[in-house]
Amino acid sequence: MATTISVRIDDDMNTQLEKLSIQTGRPKSELLRDAIKRQLEVNEFQILRQKMMAEGASKGLLVDEDVFREVS
């Protein structure tokens, strides 16, 4: 199921979006969907990374070398 949402962007962002749409031959809505999807994935990764860093720190794994030492 798809949901329609409205997003307000400033004129400069709209100009960039229109230019990219023309350059790529992709509709603005597709470009926006892809951008939102990528940002959601980045946010999900950052949250997971923070959790894993906290868990690693509680086990004394503070830098890459600590991790490499554990897995070697």
C-alpha cells in the first residue's frame, strides 16, 4: 500500500531537484523516494552503530585494534 505525503521545500532545493530530474530522466517523485529511502537507511545504520559501540565499549572494545585482537 502506498501513502501520499506532502513535503514543502524551498525554491533552491526545487530548482536542484528539477535540474536533476531533467539530467537523469527520472521523475522528481522517484528521486525524492530514493533520497528518503537512503536517509532512512543511513539513520538506521547510525542507530545500530551507536548500540554496537556501547556494547563493544562495555566489553573493552574501544578501537579497531581491540576488535582485531579479539577476532584474531
